Amino acid sequence: MSYNGFFIRDYVGESISGSNSSNWTNSPDIICTGPVPLPDPRVVSDVNHYKQGLPQANSQTPLTNNWVYLRGLNPQSGPLKTTLYLYYVDTSIVLWPQNWKTAGIVVAGNQQNWQTFDAPADTDNDGIAGTITPFGWTPPRQGIHYCLVAWAENGADQLTPPDLASIGSVSDMAKFIVSHPNVGWKNTVEVDASQPTLQGVASVIGAPDGGQMIVGLQCVNIPTDGYIQFSVPGPDQDNTIYFPKTQVAKPNYGQTFLVNYPPGYETSLSWTYYKGPTEVPDGANIIPFVGEWGSSNEFIEHAREVAPGHLIEAHHHGTPQEFLANGDAFAVSSKATRTIMLIGSVPFRLTHK
């Protein structure tokens, strides 16, 4: 990766020079502690805490002030001035930038969604820096889990807000992602893994211009003696996905379908995991996602260079009708995979509390 600005990670262990995880909307550098601030905000910039992804916090309490801390890393040999912008958006698999919001975000009581500071050189504290004064944020509605987005603005004109131009297509969203390595996302939902049957629902907001998109579900570190099932209601029979209860073929296991939605179509992906004898490991993920493979091999190769963490290997079943015609979900799911670029995901993180 050629990016040399202030770096916000997608997951614990990611480095600015490479990525090996598909869990790209689980940034450990966006820390929401709920209504209670950190006792000592200096832990945000502590090297050991940074490496471990601590403090790990994504507690959201609606209709009251929540505290949000941001951090990142300066890869340069000298100090780096950076401005961090904070946004929130209704949790959906695809986080269209035109839907990002700033209302209810404050800094030290002032209505603003940015903070500017100097990050140390990479030889000083490993270049790690973060906000000592947190952002205040009031989630505006009950019963809604929000995604938080952090944007690092580098260069000369940092106080001009980022241009969140309207994006109308899946391919344009893919281009936005690969051209913005300065953006981090926190779109994780925690699920109690102690139950025998685990479930989740993720909103799917189609492209404003409509068109084809790849919708799927990725298992990460899920035991193979369990079973997975998911469905996505469509605008018609040809675009309604139903993946029946099927044994997990591999611990890291993805299924995708090609659908064609009218402009602005909204639906949801509902999944169920039926546990087998093997307990789900803490931190395993079930991830609804939307993807894109582009119109040529060059698209994937470019993504491999600039955004490798957005690429996954998944089984592609074609359209929902083609999948129904094949009949045996497990047999089809065990076949060769195809490389797909994620343009959106909602990781459901399975935890034992």
C-alpha cells in the first residue's frame, strides 16, 4: 500500500503495509465507551493497548451523550499534523457516504465533528496518537445500532470537510473504498455465543441507481459441526435469496448470490447459526456482506494492491433461481471459490461474556 498518511486500522494486527483479514468494518481505533468516559484517556495512545486493540469498547446508549475516542498511527519519520473527522450512520451492510451524519456530535461542548493534532514521528511512541478530549455523540433514536466512521484528513487544507459526494452504484462505492485508505469503520454487533442457536439481522440498502450486486454471508472461524441458514427477501421471486440450513463446510466459509435490485431498494439479511458439539470460539464472526468483482481481472488485481483486506474467497451460486436449480447446497458450497471485493459488511462478533 502506498498510503503514507495518518493510518486508522480496520482490525487488530493490521499494518499500513498489508492486510490479511476480511473483517474490515471492525476498527479498534474507534472507541465508544458509552456515557462513561475513560478514567485515563492516555491509554488510547499507549503502545501496548494499541497493539492489543484495547480498550475494546463499542457501547452505545441512545438519546444521551456517549464518549468516542479516535486514534491512529503516523508512518512518517517526522511529526504529522492530521485532522480526524467523526461520522455516524444507521447500520447497514453498505454504508453509502451520502447517508453519513454529524448532528449531535460535539467537542468540548461545541458543535463540531473534527479534531486536529500533531502525531509524533514513527520513532516516538511508534507514531501512535489519539484524542485526549473525546467526541461527545448523542445517538438520536432508540432501538438503532449505528456505525461510526473516522476519516483522517491529511495535507494542507484539513479544515475543509471531506466531500461526501452522492454515490449511486456498487462499482462507484468500490472505487470510493479503494481510493480512501484514510477511513476507518466500526460496524460491529456483538452476539451472545452461549446460546444453542444464534441469530442476527442486517439491513441491506441497495444502490440509489439500482442494478446488480453480490449479497452473501461469510463465516470466520466457525466450527464445521454447526449449521448455517440465511435469507434475503427480494423485490420479486427471481431476486429472493434463501440458503437452507446447511452444514458449515469450512471454518472460513462464504456464500454469495447475484441479485438485481431497483433503485433504492431496501431489505435485510437474516441469518441463523445452529451450534454443534464444538463450542464457538470467542471472537468468531458471522458477517453479512455486499461485494463486487468488477468487469475485468484488472479490478481485482488493483484491489489486491491497494485494499487487500477487502478481498475474500467465497462460493458463488449465481442468481437465487440458479441456486435453486442446483439443489444440493452443501455440495455446491464445497466447490471452488471466487475472489470478491467487499464494499460493505456487518460483522456479528460472537462472544462469551
